[in-house]
Amino acid sequence: MPVPPIKTQCCIAGGGPAGMMLGFLLARAGVDVHVLEKHGDFLRDFRGDTIHPSTLELMHELGLLEAFLRLPYEKITRLAAQIGPDRVTIADFGHVPTRCKFIALMPQWDFLDFLADQGRRYNAFHLHMNTEAIRLIGQDGEIRGVRARAPDGEIEIAADLVVGADGRHSTLRREAGMTVDDLGAPMDVLWFRLSRQDTDDEETFGHVEAGRLFVMLNRGTYWQCAYVIPKGGFEAVKQCGLQALRSDISFMSPFVENRIGEIADWDDVKLLTVAVDRLPVWCKERLLFIGDAAHAMSPIGGVGINLAIQDAVAAANILFEPLSARSLTLKHLQAVQERRQWPTVVTQRIQIAVQNRIIGPLLQSRERPRAPWPVKLFNVFPVLRRIPAHIVGVGVRPEHIHAPERFPVT
């Protein structure tokens, strides 16, 4: 039996941070919105799990911070690095201009479930799980909605606005014939877990040695580990063997040697292919891209999820009125790009500078590094730690909630 078509004001492809936040905020403002998430749940590992102070500030502005912080999380108050023999504290979030002066490490599935639960409080919010947007539909060359693959068959969703929030491999972006500018990345990352013991240091930190970079994130009961390798170098790492990888990790962090066997085979190691790219144009008539679909970020600073959320807040602030009045034009969508493009470009330039000037040469070096004198200044003048803390924790042009709550919750 054919699935009846749906008509709505906004259809969002992708239930990640950008899509879920935008759907929630638009529904809160009275805009009828359908969010399509291709998976049946949010339980996918090794995704961006850092909730930065700027995002926690948004939770406060929405009156949800207390409930949000009841979810399980770990705090990062400082970022430190071991560069050869030198240990340096690089960032201290104790002075960021937000209520929460820390990064919350929270499983992304908990964050997305929280946003979904908040969205369901509004009659205008419709979340479709196991439903994947597969193509754009149009009439006379104008986009009119999407066709999606749902559990009961394909369905058409007619919408005044289609938002592509379906990630760095966006199906809708390809359907629209839009291509990204690849800005390049000299590295990929291997992700894996190691158990954490009570005697371990609590601080999240990175360790830099000749040709090697290793980061450990404190997740309470375990360490989420990132081992940085040259771009396309995973097969070379495999050829050297699993024991060679274990030995490198033990050298970088000797305190985990007694549990390094937890990396039992290559199935325990996940490859994150790093990409930094950006759409030159984020929109067409009745079509907008945000989050990773508009700009893939490097994992440096863990800012990707927060940039995506900032996109969603800006889009909701700008679009809720024209969507409500059925008066949406291309200029409204262009205003979203104009608002978010500059902070995206600045952040990516910082990431690219770090990649190309520090990480790339480091991965090719065979000499033990020392902390450069500008980095050593963070230990000499602790006040300098506030600068990277602000860049990472708050970012460039942080957004604030302006879209109102127009209708009472259900």
C-alpha cells in the first residue's frame, strides 16, 4: 500500500547535531518540521562527543541546562600536551565567558536523544527514524521536497524548505549538483578504547614524539584514544603489525602498558578519514545545507559538532519568521550562509595552519620534538591559556537563541 505524501514547512535530512537542533528550535517556534534520520537509533560510536561551553550556554538560554547536565558526562577543564620531554598546559577553560567553564564529554547518542525528547514536546516536531532522504523532488526546475526511503516504502515529503544536514557525504548535496572545495588534510586518525584505572591521571592530554601524535580523552571508565597517522597511511600501519601499534602506544603512554592487550585485533581500531572542505555556496531556492554537509571540519579542537550547532541556531533565528509567514526567499537562505561562513572560514584556517605547519611536518619528522618557545610561554604566563580556551570553547561569533517559544509544550 503506497505511503501517503507529507506536506510540511521544513524537511531536514539528517538527525545529527545540526539537524536535530534545527528541528527542535523551529518546532519550538511553531514551524512544522520533519526530521529524517536514516538509522534506527543514535547508537554509533566514535562520533564527536565534545559539548563545548558555547553549546552549554545555549542549553542555559533554552532553560535546559540543569536537565542536560543530569546526563552522564565528564569534564575537561584544561588541555595539556607532552611535546617530547616538555609538558605544557595549553588551554584553561576557567575564564571563558559562559556559565559552564568546561567541555563536557558526552556520548553523542545521549545528546541527540536529549534533543529528540525536547523536540517531541512540540506538536510541530516530527522525527522519522529509519528514514533516509534519497533524492530531491521538484517541479519546473524548482525544489519542492524530498523522496525518502522509509520502513514501509518510499515516501514523498513536500516542503517549503529542504535542509541538507546529512553529513560530509551528503546525498542531497550530490543530488543538487553542488561540489565542495577540498581544503586538504595531511592526516587521518585511528580511534580505539583502553580501560581507565583509578590510578591513572584524570587530565585529557596529547603526547607528541618524533613522527607520532597520540591523544587520550578521559571518558570516566575508559580512555577514548586517537592515534594520528599520515593521510592514507592506515594500510602501512597494518603492514607493520598490531604489535608495532601497541608498542608505539605503550611508548607514548607507558601507564597503559598493562592493558594494551585490550586492542585484540584490527576490529578494535576504527579509521577516521580526516577531511576539511567547504561549499562555496550553501543554498539554492528552497534548499539549504548546514553542518558537515556545508563544511567538514578537522578533528583539531573537537569543534565540528559545535560549529554544526551554531549553524542550526543561526538558521532558526533567521528562518523561523519567513517560514511561519510562508514568505521564504533565497535571500533568507543566503543570510544564513553570510552569518555562518565567516566563522567557518576563520576556524578552518586555524585548523589548516595547525595541520600544515605543525602536524604534517611532525608526522614526517624522525627527530624528537621540543615545545616551541611560543608554546612554552603558556607555562610561563598562564593567562595566555585563555586565548586557545576561548577559540576552542566559545569559538568565532557564537550564536544565541532568538527564535521564540511560540506554542505551549504538549
